[in-house]
Amino acid sequence: MLRDSKSTRHLPLVFAGGAADKVERIRGELPDAVFTAWDAVGDAVRAAIAHPVANPVKARSHTEKSAGTPLVQKLGIKAGMQVAMLGGFEGFEELLGDLPEGSAVTKRFGTDTRLGLYIVRSEREMVDAYEHAAARLPEAASFWVIYPKQTKKAKTSFNENDVREQGLARGFVDYKVCSVSAEWSGLKFSRRRK
């Protein structure tokens, strides 16, 4: 996010510690950042401030990174997983593509459901989705609320912030976002842990 904005792009980035594989992945994306151990972080910050990067590298956005990822993978549908889907839109099954082995999509929630897909077009459908999830979603399951994106062609009376706020108000926590298509987006929720 810092590298996306012109006002913060010039700020030096210092990464301290971390798992070796993750550090190498970030180093590949941001080769001009400073990488150090925790016990040397003070010196690393001072050096980064003293020698700012003239032309900072802009990291690829989350959307760019996931552009080629199949929708079933973005949604987290795994082999053997039972998925319940309420609602839909024309072409959704084609977007979803081939399911992993042993997984199935049904139109009702059962005790073996691990993932729910609520496809909503209106605020009323969104509220109904949360009420349904509260009553029918198995304790260990999570669910997506898939909703229309705000575009020039499609104006809706709600947006991502409304989807999040309605979920939070009903005891759910969002933890993942997904671009389903050019016209649809989704937020993934689970029950708030006590």
C-alpha cells in the first residue's frame, strides 16, 4: 500500500526477521527494501533513512497477483469440500469451472457444509444471507457474500463497506476479499471467536 501512493512511495521500507521463504518472496517483489534481523533493526532504519531509494519499485497489487488464479482456488474450494450456494447469476457455474475431486456444490446447507456462497443483488438479500448463515451455517464453516461491484453500468445501493459492516454487526468477521469477475466481488466471513 505504501508503494501504491505517490505520497508514501518514497518512504524507506525495512523488513525485520521473518521466515526465510517469505523474506525471499518479498525480496523478489521489493528488491530496493532493506532486510535485516531484529537485533540490527535500529541501524537498518537509520541507514534506510540516510540513503533513500531514488526510484522505488512498485509492488504488484493483490489483484494483479491473483489475476490468473482459478475462481475455485480464490474461493478456497478444496478436494472433498461440501459447498452450499444460495443465489446465483448467469454464467457463475462457468466462472467457477471444474471443482476439485470429491467436492460438490449444493443448494442447501447441511452438517457437512464447509463453505457457503451467498450471491446477493440487493441489501435485503445481503441481510437475509447473514440471517441464514447465523441460523444454518455449521460452526466450523465459513462463507462468502458475493455482490455486484459498483461500475458505470451497474449502480447498486450498497458496496463493500456495507457488506462488511452488516457482517460485523451480526457477529461475523471478514478476512478475505476476492474479485469474482469484472462485475462481481466477494468478502469471506467466519463466526467471531469468543
